[in-house]
Amino acid sequence: MRRVLVALDGTPESTTALERAVAIAIEHSALLTLAAVVPEPRLYTGIGPLMLPFSPATLKRDAEREMCRVLAAARDEVPANVSVTTQLLHGACARAIAKLAKCGDYDVVVTPRTSTRLRRLLHVT
């Protein structure tokens, strides 16, 4: 095993996923990649005209800042003897992680929770 990918989303479950991924990386002297996905902002409106106090660009920028914070905090938790990189992705979470996993030739993908969609995209049974 040479490459381990862990998907992070800032939830308590992602802390557990990080711990598991770090353990795997240490055991196999593997490169660890921390990935977080910035989803496209969704705006919901009701019936009638509605003025929102923020724009989609503002929502996206705030989400990017939050995911950068998540990545930085996770990177700080990785021991110094583990080679680590970070990836900030954009788009649909499962699709973005699956694409990175396939393009990056990762041996293991650790996620905060079981995602049927991600499992299907990775062709995992």
C-alpha cells in the first residue's frame, strides 16, 4: 500500500476517519492525502420575490474558507513521520472524491461515513 486518501467534512465522524487513515499510513509507510470538498452553494427561495443578504459567490467563498480550515486542522493532527498532502476539491462530494481516488491511484479511501453513491462510483461492493 503506497497511497491513502481520506475524505474530510468537519464532522466528528471525519475525525475518526482521519485517525483510521493515519494508522493505515503509518502501518504501511504510505503517503496520506487529506481531501475536502466544497459543494456548489444551493439557494432556496420561497414564493414571491426574495432578496437574499448574500450571493452564491459569498456562500462559495465561505464554504471554501471552512473546508480550508478543516484541512489545516486535520493536517495539524497528522504525526510528523507521515508524508501528507492536502486537496481542496469542488463539486458534488461523492463524485469529486471518486474522481480524485481514480486519478490519484489510491490504494485505500477512508470516508467519514458509508456513502452508497461513493461506493458505486468507486465500484466497491
